Amino acid sequence: MKKFLAIGALALALTATAAAGATAIAVTRAQDATDTALVSVETAAVLRQGSRGSEVKEVQRRLKQWGYYTGAVDGVFGAATKKAVIAFQKKNGLTADGVVGRATYKALGMNDSYNALGGNSGSSSSSGSSGSSSYTSSDLYLLAKCIYAEGRGESYTGQVAIGAVIMNRVRSSKFPNSIAGVVYQQGAFTAVTDGQINLEPNETAYNAARDAMNGWDPTYGCLYYYNPAVATSAWIFNRQTVTVIGKHVFAI
């Protein structure tokens, strides 16, 4: 009888061991599948010469608006696109390898693509995100001051749009590569000329500045804006209009 009980116990132990092994193998395989899927998503989101698609098209559109790219916006990542990406990377202090990865997506303001590569897991918001981490509190303060001086009384979106134009200029090859350089460029902003830049910004202006830094761009890449009711420069009226928000026309 004891012999039969011992044999039964051994059989149960072997069965339990086999089940545990099968479970471990299944878990390992599931983890491997998850890791493979994550690698595939990340690899697909990185753009380099030979890539094609809508993301390439958006990169080309932005680089063309900001003066780095002169070719066709066709969604084909060729030698000219790579050259433009390298020029953009150099101007913005990035590794100039011609590959559009996390850092370059972030600098371009393409937050969805940046997030797909493991950047900030949430959307940009006034509470702040990693999109603004490369800027100092002084940058935020100055951007908020300019937004307040130029756009107080405009809708929240209109104030973010002013901040977005400043950020687009920082990224552009046609303008200085710092917020201070853009804001204080001679003749660039009326608020600097007439001294309103020295007004203290309110919380709305700070929030708008954070959203602009984090990549929200209601202007779709614009480099200019003006109020047609008070603008006096004939040159600005010849810029291509992209959108109108409140009293301001936003143009490229």
C-alpha cells in the first residue's frame, strides 16, 4: 500500500512540475511576443533614408516651411530630405545623423511620433511634459511675457498660437535658435519695441507658453502673424495665409 502511495505522490509531483514548466514557457513566449511588437513599432516610427509615408511627408512639410528643404513634399525620404534633416539637427543642437528619431521628432514638434518612440506617454498640456524639459524657467518666463504682451485678450488658442510662432522661429533656419534670440530680434515684435514685453504675464500666458513649448501648434508651422487692422508693413500682407485665429492672421 505504501508503495502505491509513493508512486501516486511521485506522479502528482511530476504532473505539477510539467504544468509549471508549460506555464513558464507560455509566459516567456508571451513576453517575447510583446517585446517583438514593441521593437517593431519603434523601428517603424524611426525615419531614415529610404522611408516612405505620411510621417515623412509631415517632416518634409515642416522642414520646407522653416527653410531647410526645397524638394517635393512627396513622402519619400531621399538624399535631399536627409540633407535637410541634418541641417535642422545641427541648427537645433542634435546629433546630425540624418535619422528622425525621438530627439528630432521632439524638436520638430511632432509629439505623436515622439510618444510612439517611448517619449511622454500623455498629450501635451498646460501641466507640462517632457516636451519643455530642454528649456529653462527663464525661457518659459520670457515666452509667457511675449504671449501676454502680444496676445492678452485673445482666446487661449490664440495665445498658444503666438507662442507656437515663436517656437517655430527657434526651429527655423531663418531665425535665431533661442527663445531670447527670437523675441529680441530687432523689429520682430511690437511688444518689445513699445515696452509691453516688460508687463508681468498671468497664469493663462504661462499655460499657453507651456503648451507651445510642448508642441501644440494651432498655426500648422507658421513663422509670422499680424493684425490686419493695425499692420502697416506691405510686406507682411504678401505672406501666404494659413489660418486666422481671433484678430491675428497666421502666415508662412
